[in-house]
Amino acid sequence: MQAAAWLIAYLALVCVSTGVFYIAGIQAGRGWWHEFGSLLGFVLLVMLGLQFVLTGRFKGLGRPFGVDIVVQFHRYVGIFLVLLFLAHPLVLIWFRPAYIEFLDPRVNALRAIFLSVASFSIVLLIAMSLWRTAFGLTYEWWRVSHAVLSALVVFIGVVHAWQVGHHVDGPIKRGWLICLGALPLGCLAYLRLYRPWQMRARPYRVAEVREERGESTTLTLEPVGHPGMPFRAGQYAWLTIGKSPFTLQQHPFSFSSSDRDAPGRLEFTAKELGDFTTSLTEVDVGTPAFLEGPYGEFVLDDDALGAVFVMGGIGVTPAISMLRSMRDRADSRPVLLLYGSPKWRETTFRKELESLRKELDLRVVYVISDPDPEWDGESGYIDREILERYIGERERGYSFFVCGPDAMISAVEEQLLAIGISLKLIRAERFNFV
């Protein structure tokens, strides 16, 4: 119900924003296909502008799903927008072949150049999102290029609509068109200038750097000159390390510490998977840091009967935060942890998990995908057979949490639904933002 209401609100906003340009109705002499092609262009422009809102990390946006779910929605909308971008000119040219002149530099060189630039930008956006690593593009520079190219496409779309003139006559429509053009700039200014300015007033310092099993590193942060950041176990924050928050280097990490340690002490644990995470071991104690958050709804509600965590690799981090918090508040609810890991010796937090089993009503099942010959536990991947083996009738009413590699999350979600787990009980957290 909540998901449907959120989606309806989004679609209503798109329809109302597009409908402003059609207040006066369809102009005489323009056929149905002609108007339909124009409508696709306005829908494309409105939805492109809203893409910046979806990635603006507004805390109230998309509740109760969390910002990470909204970002995934942003990705799927982006695929749809590519289809709209192709359909808009194709429909118009099919209805009236003479419209091909919009791309003819001999008719209007400036217009043809800008429309070609917009087309190239769309192709480049797709290519860099699909093959970022092949391009050798870092995550930080991908974010900048993605935002700049997207804003450029919106700007060209606004100018194009203004020049064509159909459905944008009068101060109200032109004012609305200007607002659509200003929306990306406003969101970028909020995200890149206003939020870092807020963060600058609430700095942190690195209090400890601790190496963990499985090529992972834990950073402990302490607030400097302010109370700190309260959070709920399972949430995450965007972390910036360095003297200034006005930097491209900003990454999302789940809290790994107990929420009872907050706000004065915060921990994040990350695996060495890229340039930034590999450099965490080299961070010196005392290094300044900045946080934006907390975000996410990947939390164990107070009315939940219990929890089933299905975690892969370093995706176990939010589960560790929740388990540590349950221990600190003497929470006696039962928990089942199905923990997939490549190697037993690389299984992060395994020693602490053994300790937590003695302090909580906790069952831990390790599933090792590449086991040593002496391993006598579960091996392979967390599939339907393993889920059915450990999830009994009692656990079917618990809250389910899935976190790990993207392919693992998709497979586990599908299998949980296949064995009869209600969709409303399943929460997944994906940080594959590209």
C-alpha cells in the first residue's frame, strides 16, 4: 500500500507538471500523433528534472523504503527515459518526415549542434554507467560526469522547447519551463554546496583504525565539538575523509557499531574493493572526517517477532550493527543469520559472532562458497535448499534482511518469495549506485 501510494504520488507529479503545458488544450491543425510526440518530449523533460530530486538524498523522500531504494528506482527510470528520448523524435519524424530538419545543420546549425550534443550525452551517460570500470573512471568522477551530462541534457531540452514554442506560450508556461531548467541546478547546489556546508560545522576525527579479517578495515570516528550523530542499527551514512567536506570523495557505508555507542562513537567497516576502501588502512588516527546521514530503513522494528539475516561478504556489516545493538539493550528476540563467505579464514567478524551466539538467541549458519577440504559445514551458495533447511515455520513470521553482492540479493529475494515468505517482510539493501 505504501509502495503504491509513493508510486502514484510520483506519477501524479509527472502528470501535473506535464499538464501545465497543455492548459490551453491541443492546438488546431496538429494531429493526434503530432501531439503525442510532443507530449513524450515534455514527459521526458519533467522526468529528467525529477531524476535530480531522486538522487538529492532528501531524507523524507521515499519513506519507508530509504534513500538506497529510491536510487534503484532512479536507475530503472533512467532506462525508461532512454526509450522516451528515442521515441520523442521518432514519433514526430514518422508523422512528419520534414522534422528531420531539426538535426540538419544546414537549416539551423546551432539547433542541430545542441540536439546532437544532447543525443551524444545520453549515449555517453548509458555507456559510462554500464562500463564505468572499463573506461577507467573512478566512482567520484563518474558521479560528477553523470550529474553534468544530465544537467546539460535538461538545459538543452528546456532551450529546445522554448525555441519550438508549441505549448510554452505565456508567462505561466514559460515560468514553469524555467523552473524545470533550474531544478537540476538547485538539487546539485543543495547536494554539493549546502550539505557539505552543514557538514563542515559538525566535524569528526578518526579515533581508531582496525584491520579485520577478510581484507576489511574498521574506522572509529568521534565527534569534534558537537554531540555526534544518533542512528538506528542497520542505517548508513556518507563518509568523507580529509580536511574539507567540499570534495568529490564521498562514499556510503553502513554503521557497524552498536547504536547504543552513538552518538559519541561511530564505527564503519569496509572491505578493500576499490581505490578508496583500499586506502582506509593508511588513514592516520586524528585525520578529520565528515558524515552525512543517517539514511536507510534497513532496521529491525520494535514490533518484529524476530529476524532472519541473509548476508553475503561484507554485506554482513548492518547485521553486526543490529546484533551488537540487541546485545547492548538485552534484546531476547530470536535471530537466524545465514552468512555467505568465499573462505572460512576470510569470514569477517566470525570470532565476534561466536561470542554473540552466547549472549543472544542467535543461530549462525556459515555458507562457504570455496571451502577448504576440512570444512564440514554448508558449502556453495545460499540457495533455496539451504533457505528451506533452516527457515522453519517459526521464522516465516520474522523480518527478513538481505544484504550483499547485487546478484546474491536478487537470487535470495527470488527464492524467499518462492518458499512463501511474504514480500512485506523482506528488506534488501543495495549499494550498487552505478
